[in-house]
Amino acid sequence: MQIGVIGATGTIGSRIVTEALSRGHRVTAFSRDATKIEDSRENVTWKSIDILDATGISAVLPGLDVLISAFGPGNGTRDITGSLALAIADPKAYTRAATALLAALDSHPRTRLIVIGGAASLEVRPGLVFTDSGELIDQALDQFGLPREYAAVMRGHGDALGILRASNRLWTYFSPAIEIAPGERTGRFRVGTDQPVLDADGRSRISAEDAAIAVIDEAELPRFVQRRFTIGY
């Protein structure tokens, strides 16, 4: 397959590139400035892209079977504090990105789109989305040591999902587990849809490596077209 990955320098995006290459796919990896990237691996081509530029995105779609967006305002930024600040400064970036991606697909309706979003739009119980509860949001922010201003970013991911749901394009939205970080590639996890997948301790967690497996699995064998899915141990 020919797979495009936006945000290919980020924590999840970089692992998606690696996972796709390990399975023999050809990857076009996109970042804001690809001129500074040195990558000697076979079957990967780096290109610069602005995810808010629908015309620019449309120009790179020919030949791609799937476009995966792992966009984040801080992609490639090693300073976590700086990444958080960038996201908080522009929480509507996710909705603008979703709008641009869908506009680009107007001229390429057969290209599949997979968007990696957030877990805050998952349901606490059927019909009640996590971000509907200010108390739950505050508890989560405190648990992970995040500033209260980050709540707008969490809602921004949910708004982007809403934009995709109003579209008739071939989109899939992936909400990783609530706890996600670099770790082990196990290949052992469970798949869910609109509610978190919890382990025996009641935690929703996954490694970035296993998240990459789930995304490429979906690219190879579509199960959630025009739907959202999540995973967890």
C-alpha cells in the first residue's frame, strides 16, 4: 500500500511510519519542514506539508491509498511543556485541520482518511461523553498534572470528531487509550468503539507502539469506516 502520514515526527506518527515500513508498505511521511530530516530507510519519502492548507494536502493525495493524520501542534517538539503551550494556545487547530483534510478529499473521495485524535471524546457511559462533565475533566487534568486550560484542547479533539461525523468521506477516527506513552510493542490489546477499553485495574492504557499497530491494522483491513474506534490492554 501507499500510505501517507501527517505528523510523522511525533510520538505516535513516527511509530506509525516504522510500523508501516516493517510490513512492506511505502510511506510518504509529512512534517512541517521535511528539509531537516535525515532518514536512510527504504520505501519512505519525506515531504513538507501544512495541514491547514487544503490545496496543499490535495496535491499530495494522488497515489495514496490511505492518509493518516497524527497531527498535533507540538509534533516533533521534544519539549513537552512547549508542546502543551502550543496546543493550549490554539485548541481550534484540530477542527481547522479536520476541515482542511475533508476539503482536500473532495477531489479524491476514494482516498481513505484515518485521524488520530484524543480520548476525551470517549463516553463515560452510553450517551455521556467525558468532556460533558467538568468535574471529570478537572479530575483527569489533576491526575496527569495538566493545566486547567488544557480542557479546551480536549474539547477541540471532540469538535474535530463531530466535523468528521458530518462528512460522507471515507474517514476513521482513532481515539487512543487515556494513558498512552512510548513503551513495548506487544501486539496484544483489545479493540473498542466509543467507550474506553479498561484493564483489570480499571485503567485505559496503551503503548504508542501498540497504537501504531492498531492504526496500520485498520489501514490494511478497514473495520471502522465512518466510525471511531479505540484500544486498550
